[in-house]
Amino acid sequence: MTHAALATLLAHPAIWHGDDCAPEPAALPSGYAALDAALPGRGWPQGALTEMIVEREGIGEIRLTLPALVRVQADGHDVVWIAPPHRPYAPALAAAGLDLARFYVVRCADPKEALWAYEQALRAPECGAAFVWHGVRDERLLRRLQVAAREGRTWGVLWRRPGQAGGALAAPLRLGLAATEGAGTLAVRVLKRRGAELPHPVIVDVAKDAARDVPRPPGIDGTRESPREADTLPLRRAPATEKESHP
């Protein structure tokens, strides 16, 4: 084969180069150009798990996901959060563009219920994005959740709270999130992806709306003490009678 013929072959879009991101058949744009450039498929992987390891809470980790969640709902799908550590502040989420009628928060009595509810959400055809806050380390369970995300074609996020070690082998994408010295910016380190290693973190300005470049309302990543703050959110509880179906 001549050099010219080889160059033509390697230029084909179906050929993956080891120093680049592997192709992703279905990706959801994050809304942040710099982050998309570092993600396989130029966006969050649909039909797969993404593991998010947070250095500390309230640094903008939820804002990082909001543009994609708005897009999920615009495509006609629901958003489900399983066992979030703090009660979501509904007015701020609505101001950010989320349709609260298609946003569900599931409260669980114990970690096993949370995993059961998460698997059901990942498999549900009407669910486009499912988040869970959990310290699960069992690779057998994680592989099962990855299969559920793939079969349901759902963007699944496994959030690791501060002090919870990551390292889920089943998740094709793993990110570490940390605060930066700049106000409103987040350092996103790609710890695992399908493709070459990324040595430097991606700096994302989560204080501004990705689409309109205007400041987002306060309270999205924070907590509030008022017991009424979730009154406008559709709340669900994992059915205790189905514990035998837990993974």
C-alpha cells in the first residue's frame, strides 16, 4: 500500500486514532464546548454510566449537568434523581429551564432500595437521564446498572460524594470535579474515557448559562432549610414491598 493510499484510509471517519477520543454512537451535548471536546462523541454518553467523583459539595456539580438535562426534557423524556443528599431547590431548577412536571425525586429508605429504583429508572423508556448518589462498589451490581443504562438508552450518572472512592470498572466515563480559584468555574478531570489519557483538567464556567451566556440563578447547588422547598417537585418513594427484587 502506498503512503497516499494509507493516508486516505486513515482519514476515514470510521477509523479511530489511539491519541483521540473513541467514537461514541450516541452522545448528549453537555452545553460546554470545552468539555464536549474532551468527551467521546462530544457529549455525555447516552446508554451508559458516567461516574462523577466530587471533591466537595456545592462547587457547581449540578450546574454542570443542567444544559443536558434541559435538552433531555426537550426531547420528550423525564429526569429522575435517586436519593440526592440534599433536597433540590425547585424554584432554581425551574429558573434554569427544567420542567418540574417531568422531574422526579425518589426518596429511599436504604441503599438497596436506591439501587433498585435506579435500575428501574435506567430501564424505563420514558426516562432520559437518571442520577443516583450512592457509594456502591460491587462490580457485579455496577455491570448490571451499565447494562440497564444501555438497554434503556439512558444517560446514567453515579455520583460519588466526598470521601466515597470511585473506580467503577463498568462505567465507560469517570470524571473528577473540583473547585478552582476562579469564581464560578469548575475543574473537570477526565479520569477515564474511551480514548487517550487527558493529562490536564478542563476548566468549565458553570456560573454562566451555556446557551445564553447569562448568570444562572442561585440555589441550584446549595441546600435550603425550608420544608416547602420540594413541594413543587413530584416526589416518589421506592416501594418497600419489592425489596426482594433489589440487585
